[in-house]
Amino acid sequence: MDDPTLSLVLFSGTDDKLNAAAVLTAGAAAMGWKVNIFLQYWALDAFRADKIHKEHGVAPEAGPGGTEALRRHGGQHWSEIFGQAKEIGEVGFHACSLSMEMFGLKVEDLDPLVDDQEGVASFFVDVDGPVTFI
Amino acid sequence: MDDPTLSLVLFSGTDDKLNAAAVLTAGAAAMGWKVNIFLQYWALDAFRADKIHKEHGVAPEAGPGGTEALRRHGGQHWSEIFGQAKEIGEVGFHACSLSMEMFGLKVEDLDPLVDDQEGVASFFVDVDGPVTFI
Amino acid sequence: MDDPTLSLVLFSGTDDKLNAAAVLTAGAAAMGWKVNIFLQYWALDAFRADKIHKEHGVAPEAGPGGTEALRRHGGQHWSEIFGQAKEIGEVGFHACSLSMEMFGLKVEDLDPLVDDQEGVASFFVDVDGPVTFI
């Protein structure tokens, strides 16, 4: 493929899924992929400037053992991994307009990683390859 | 891409994910995409004629604040958004045969949005582009 | 498409999602697709040799009724369905290096279904078509 694009719909706002999304984004960017991220619902809420560095919980299935392994392993916060992916590749973060309205948010309420807000139809204009929902 | 197709595997049956799926379907249909939806497990259960308009809960991570924002925001029910997507574009709903058997359901037990039931191999025959699991 | 490839990122480790993933893999393999599976987080944990045949729970939304329908329906365990998919098609299981490190696992701790471990960048080298996150 020439100029492959990964379109990522981020819906979930737990630290384990956001970490998985950040690792996939970094891996794709490192391999020359463009990554287009659409932030919805609980993932959008997790990108609020006043919340992004707080704990966002993990999936219920993690259980106490899984949560402990995740916290103990530490490493970088998912927001830092996303930031690095943005430095090495073409990675865009777009807040879903409908979710912004639902939470009563403006773009300036979000972390500076987020580039802009757009509607779902605009998101599909840029789709050219996989569409992955996390 | 000519005639792009979005293949959507709907697994989850909570109102937040079904709403996200409906919005993505409507956005794709508005941009000229064909959308093929495969209903499995809890999503299939949510499409039962006697359940589709009831509350189906939200992801545990929503918390009381998120649930309240979702309910307060209101707007259209996801089944209405799916219905409009079907009017403006080529959107098909196929119930997974294995899940139908698991729940002991027949096509007439489901909401009229659902076109038919099919096996997973038939679903893959029509895949031509992204496969998104929600 | 010639030689289509389904790239599957398995993140979730509950029996309902693993069963859905196994059915999709078997369906894709039956239709001549190559399937590349990347095991992360709770899905990786579920592939540990000493855990794969134990119960891994279901999504919270299943409720008591859904859980009962799933257990009663029975049928084959998802690990058997994955095994059959591997016999009929080209299906590879790759453990995510970062998740292996997080859990302190070696490849020999995993079920023999798993072929090897690799980093996320290597996973993207083989992506050629849909990328589905479960």
C-alpha cells in the first residue's frame, strides 16, 4: 500500500485500552502509517486537560491481579506515547462533535494533543484502509 | 476507493456502544459507503423486537456522571439513527446464525431493521474493506 | 482481493469475546483469508497454558441470563475453534512483546497455539487489509 492510513475510533476511556491504542498508534506511525484518531464518548472524556493524567480505571475483566501487573509495569503514560507518535509520524486527533456536545466541551478544554473537532462524515472522508474501534 | 464497504461486527449490546455504532453507520452511509452489519451476542439480543426500545445499560466505565450525560443529552434512539442510515444508503443487518441458535431466536423475533440471518462465512464473502468490531 | 489478510488484535480475555474472535477467525480462514493475530493484555493472559481451559468470565453486560445462554449453548471451546482454523488455513498467533513483559511471561508459558512473540512494529509489517480490535 502507498501511504497507508489507520483510522482509529477511540471510544473506551480506561487506561488499559488507551494504552493499547497508544502502542498501536506508535507502532503504525513508526512503520510509516498515517494515523487518524476520532475521539468519542469515554475516550474523549479521558482527553480532557484536567483529567488526562488522572487514573481512568481498567476493564472490569482485569481483576486485582491484572490491575496490579499493569500499574507495577509502569512505563510511560499513554498520553506520552501518543505524543511521541505525533512527533515521529502524521498522527491527528479529532474530537467527535456529537460527543463534545454531549459533554458540553470546547476544544480548549481538551489536552493539546487534540487538533480539532469534526463530525463523523468528515472523519469518513479521510478513511482509506482499516477502521479500528477501540 | 470505488463503492467502499464498511463491515461492522456488532457484539456489544450497551446503549453507548450501539449509539456509537449507529452514528458511524449513518456517517459512512452519508458518505456513500455500503454498510454490512453482522449482529452477534449481546448486540443481537438488543435487537429483539421486545427489547430494542428498552434500556440496555452502558459500559461500566461510564460511571454515574457519564451515564447521566448520555441520558440527559438524549437525542434520537440508536434504532432511529440506524433506520435513517438504511433510508439514505445501502445498509444491511444480518443476524449471526450461531448467536441466533444460542438465544433460541427466529428472524421474526427481531426488529424489522434486521434483514436476514447468515453464517460467518457468508459475512466474509461480502467483506471488501474495513472490518470493525464494536 | 488477492490473498486477503485479516489482522486481529486480541485485547479482551473474556470467554464471550474470545469465542466471537474464534468464530470470526474460523469463518475468515474458511473463506481463504490469512489471519494474523496479535495477543495483548487480558487476551494474552487467557492464552497461558495453565489458564486457557479455565473460565475467563464474560462481559458484564451479559447479565445472568446471557451468561446462562452462553454456558448452556456449550459447543466447542474457543481454543478448539482456533485450533481448527489453524488446520484449515494460514492462521498465526503472535504474543505482544510489551504484554509478555508486563505479565513476566515466556513463550513456553503459553498454549502451543501461540507461534511466537513480536513487537507491535513487526505486527504492522504484515498488515494488509482490515485491522480488527476485539
